[in-house]
Amino acid sequence: RVLVFSLAKLGTRFFSRANKRAHLSSSQTKTQRHKDMTTDGDGAMPGAAPERETVPTAAFIDDIDKYMTKEGSAEAALEKLQRFFSACKMIEQRLVQKKAKLKLKLPEIQATYDALLQMKRHADRDEPLTTHYELSQSIYAKARIPVHEDDKVGIWLGANVMLEYPRDEAIDLISKNLAACKQALVDLVEDQGLLRDQITTTEVNMARVFNWDVKERRKQKAAE
């Protein structure tokens, strides 16, 4: 879970514990810090778009007689279409899972971004931030955070890892992750719509092949 709070007075103690647990080196380069910060506990960017699925294209069978001549038999054609249909359904399941995961991440990233902006607003007015933070489950404490004196923030990355960043740099990074997460959600909805079209086309093709087979069997029976 992505959390953010000022390290001034209140956060220093928590950040020190996180550093010990994660065994972060003080000599860690900024490039590596940026790489670590942009990944969550399962190795995925907190707000970045996951790798986009390649949606296969289903061609509508316009000339069923020509298609069946090419395929040879209804059984072979239906087996081929069934494999394609099963592949599409597996992709559909992965898209549903990715969408659910993004919908869980988006509010957390948005809350982190809003918290950073609130800190910046108070810092710009040269005043501390008064807030409540969670000590343990259902237990909260009131704190006065001198965000106008210290611009460092700690960002939870997951897997007991937290990194310290300048506030402006953290805002920039979380902003990019938030935009990427929103765009990924839009892309997923688009891919789901495209995939539904391919599934529908495949189902129609399977029905046409089945009907063609029934028709041919009737012709053969009538000829006998």
C-alpha cells in the first residue's frame, strides 16, 4: 500500500525502522532509488500501465462454402474456432483481473498525491500541517507536522520498503504514476470492448459452421 507522510519529527522514527527492515544502503544511487520507488511489492509500477494485452483479430466468415472447402471438415473448422474462442476467454479473464487491480491501486495513488499537494500548500503558506495518523488498527493520534521546515517525505513502496524523496520530486513522480494508472484503465476498457467483438464474431462463425454442417448432412441424407 502506498502511503506518504512528512519525515519531519513525526516520520523520522518510522522511516528509520523501514530503512533497517529493508537494509537500504545510504550510498544507493539516485538512479536505483528512482527505479525502486517506481515499483511496488510485486515488482509492478504503482501507477504505471501494465503491459497491454495483444487482442487477436477474428475474421468474419463471409463465404462459408469457400471457408469449409479450405478447412476440409466441420470438425476441423469447429476445433480451430474453439481454440481461438478459448484463447480469447483467457485474455478476457486476465483483463478483468488487471482492471480490478488497477481500480484498487488508483484510489491509493490519488490519496497519496492529494496528501503531497496538501503538504505543499501548507509549506507554501509557511505553516505546519495538523493531521491525524494511524498508530494501529482503529487508533489514531493528532500530529502537528512542520512541513514548512522540512521538504522530505517517505513513500511506502510495499514489501516493508520506504524511500525518502524531496517533496517536489515525489509529487512529480506520483503525478506521472497517477496519469499512467488512469490511462491504463482507459486502455483496458478499450481492449475489453475490442475483445468482446472478437468473441462475438467467433461465436457467429462457429454457429455458421455448425449450420453448414447440419445442412450438408441433410443433403447427404436426402441423396441417399
